[in-house]
Amino acid sequence: MRSNKINYLVVGSFVLIILIGLFVAVAWLTGRTGPTESYHAVYRNVTGVKFGSQVMYEGYPIGQVTAVTPVDQGGRMEFRIDFDVKEGWRLPDDSRAEIGASSLLSAISLNISAGSSLTALKPGDRILSREAANLFDVVATVASEIAEMAETNLKPLLEQLTRGGGVLTEILEDDGRVIIDRVRELVEDLALRAPEITDDFEIFANDLERLGSNLNRSADELNEFLTPENRNKVEGVLDHLDRAATSLDLLMIEANAMIGTTNDLLETNQEDVTTATNDLRYTAASISRYVESINHSLDGAARNMYEFSRQIRQNPGVLLGGSAPADNAEEGE
């Protein structure tokens, strides 16, 4: 009888220890192993969040979600998440709480990103929230955008490529053989001219080499020529050239000033210049009208002068009023 009581006592103690250990383990896993402080956040979407979801602070578990409550905000439903964290845990007032999972297979948790503020939230305050990015919604949005892009952009592009391929095929069928024949002729011509081109290239390379040699020799000769005395002479010539350039610059400045003065004079006396130009145009027109008569008169005068000079050469006595010689008179008769 006593043995049965001892067995019952041992079994009961073992079960009690197991229950106490299980309770402690569950409390430790849920983060409720001591006094806690309550905070809350508001979201439009709380997919995967439920009672007991872990609250993580920069990846470290500090509490759990205690309630998810729908709230009507101006006809739109939002959700208030109340959660407890360890007592004394400091949360900067610019911290943000985001719903998410640390990995693809991890459970959904409330992840708090630490802020940089020196002021901490008080128990019961609302923490700033950041809406969770739903991977499936993003994938669906991207897929719809891709489908729309394929319908509006890729399909017309493929149609244009198809039409372009048809046109290219027609061109190749019509002119492809001619193009190939011409390319073959060009290649054969290049093959025939290759030795000549090679020879020309070698000649060009030799000319370049000789040019380099001549330049080196000229540089050596120039170095030999530039003795101290010659260098002084060259510097003197360069000095004279500099002074000449300076004088030319001054002359250009004076010429520009003269041109400016002339422009000012023309602008000031524009009416007089216009009148003089009109008079000159009238004079030129008058001369052009009588130029043929003037040329005819000048031509006659030139012939008369030629005849007069001829008579003087034949009979200088004409200038003195004498009669012509007998021979000349007979010739005239």
C-alpha cells in the first residue's frame, strides 16, 4: 500500500514538473516572462498578424501581439494592433513598426526599426507604422503591367518586325543575288590588288621612316646651329617680331577706332551722304548715256591726231606754213 502511494507521488511530481517547465517554456517563447508595457499601432492591412505574434526590435524578440481590433475611420476600416513589450524597454518616438517576415518561411511578426530620437515613447502611446509590402500583390501588379506592356508595345513591335522581315525577304529575293555577286567581285578585286596594296603600304612605311630620319637630322642640325651667338640672334629676331606684332595690334586698334569714327560720321551725316550718293548716281547715269558719243568723238580726235602727226613726220614744214615737197606733191597727185 505504501509502495503505491510512493509511486503516485513520484508520477504526480514528475507531471507537475513537466507542466511547470512547459508553462515556463511557453512564457519564455512568447516573451512574457515578466512585467510588460503596452503600445499600439494602426494598419490598413494586417495579413498574418494574430494573437501571440512576436514583436521584434531590430530582430530581437521583446514581446507579443495581444489584440487585433478593427476600427472605423471615416467609413474606411483600419486595424489597431495592441502589443506588449518588456517593461523598461526604451522605444524612440521616431521608431517604426512594420508587419513582415524575416525570411520566406518565417512566421509573420511585428518588426520595430529603431529610431534616432533621444525621446522615448511612453507606455500606451501609438508607434509609427509602416504598411507591409505584400510580395504577391507586387508580383501580381508587375505581371499585369507586363501583360499591358506586351499588349500595347510588344505586340505592335512584333507586327512591325514581321512586316519588316517580309520586306527584307522580298529585297533579298529581288536583289540578294546581285548583291552577293557584287560582294564576290569586290572580294576578288581586293584579292588581286592585295599585293599592290601591300607594296604601297611598305613604300609608305619606308617614306615615313625616311621622314623620321630627316626630322631627326634636322633637329640635330638645328641644335648644332643654335650656338649661343645664333641663339642670341634668333632671340633678337623673335623680339623684333614681338614688337612688330605689338605695333600691328596698335595699328589694328587705331584702324578700328578710325572705322568707328567713320561709322559715326556716316551716321551723323547720313542725309548728306545719301544726297551725295544720289548725285553721284545721277552723274554716273548721265555719263553712261553720253559715253558712246564721247567715245566716238575721242576716237575721231585720235584719228585726226594720228593723221596730223603722220603729216608732220612726212613734211615738218607744215608747221612753218611752207608748201609740201615736190616728191610728196606728186605722190599726193
